[in-house]
Amino acid sequence: MNATEKFVAADAHVDEAAVAPLPNSRKIYVEGSRPDLRVPMREIAQDDTPTAFGGEKNPPIYVYDCSGPYTDPAAKIDIRSGLPALRQRWIEERGDTEVLPDLSSEFGRQRAADPALDELRFPGLHRKPRRARAGMNVSQMHYARKGIITPEMEYVAIRENVNRQQYLENLRATGPMGEKMVKLLGRQHKGQDFGASIPAEITPEFVRSEVARGRAIIPNNINHPESEPMIIGRNFLVKINANIGNSALGSSINEEVDKMTWSTRWGGDTVMD
């Protein structure tokens, strides 16, 4: 494929290998305080310990999963329709935004009205732009400083804990050796914290406090309700940003979509073009 190859939206598709289930694991969802707050994680199966070494059962372990619905076998993937608007209800419930009748940019309106670009458009993507109401602030920091714990903050807290308590309970259930392993996992060398202050369990209130203090951010734009909440900050898990970009010599829109899809599948929390 090269830069001169024509892109047609009707032919756009996702590489089947990029949406295939990952081996020896399954995608699970941990539900929060409301039915529409479901946090994805990956449950990885472990083999039993060989009989020669005790023949013990090993419970599955849970890991952070930011691959989105592309690794969910139950999700219907159609690149022309986009991703489900995961946070739309949360945004609407706050009542501090409004939907614009059209694009606010003159350039954007010109492009939208240009029939020469029709074959590039995805027919299922016609979400109108949203903005803050007059006098309103719609940032997560603003909510945090008002003492409000948003669904995004609760989502982040569940995600950062990576279902650790469930794993420990499963480990205890395996017997005396499992109980011993739980105690070992609870031990931590004091070491050098380099200024970090990470609690044993991340709570929604801790997330709110860190955002309010300006020590962490939750990058969730109101015009991207499909984005899964995540947090970047000193006292949270390390995040990966994937930088992608096209070349005038040898890339195309299809290849850029492939880059984005694969970077997300392999653990990119954010993607920068």
C-alpha cells in the first residue's frame, strides 16, 4: 500500500487478527456502583502446579486491560460506526453541557458540505459537537475541587486496583499454601518512595483528592464519550502513550488505522498522531 492508494470509507475494515481474542485469557468487567459503570480487565488462566511440586490449584490473575472492545468477543466491531458512547449518560446527567446544532469551525463546515469528500465519510459517525454551558466548567479537576466524585473517578479507582482483592480471596480459597502466599504478597520492603504516597487500595476519594491537588489528570474530553477513563499521575500506574504518524512516501489512511488498532491492542493507553 502506498500514499497514492485511494481510501474509500465503504471498504474500511479492521484487521481480523487485531480483534481476535488473546490466548489463555478472557476479558471481564468489574461493575461499579451503577450498571453502566463496567471496568474492563483481563483474567489470565494459570496452569496448576505439577503434582511433583504439590499439585496445587493456581487461581487466575488479573491485569490492566486498555485494549477496548476490540478484544471483547461479545462486541460487534464496525469501524464505520465507531465505538459505543460509554460516557454519554454520565456527561448528560451533569447538566452542564449543551449540544451544538452544527460544527463551530467554518473550515469544518466547509469540509462537511464538500461532496468530493463523501466517499471518505463514515455514515455511522454523525455525533454533534458538545460544549460547556455558559459559565460552566466541565473538567474533572473542577468537579474534584468541588468535592464531587464523578463516575469517571470511580471507574479509574476500580481500574487501578486491577481486581486485587478478588485475586487474594481466590488465592486464600486454594488452601494453606494460598493463605501463606497472601501474607507474602502483603509484605513490602520500605525502600525509597521518592515522594510517592500510594495507598494499599485506590479509592474513588483518593482519585478525587489527587486530581483536586493537581497531582493527577483524567484526560476525558466531553466530545469523546467513547473514551475509557484512565488517570495519569505520580501515585498511579504507569501509562503508555503510542506515537503514530503518516509519511508522504509510504503510508495511507488504512495503515494509520492499523497502527492505531495495534498500538491499542498491545497496551497503549493513549494514542498521539
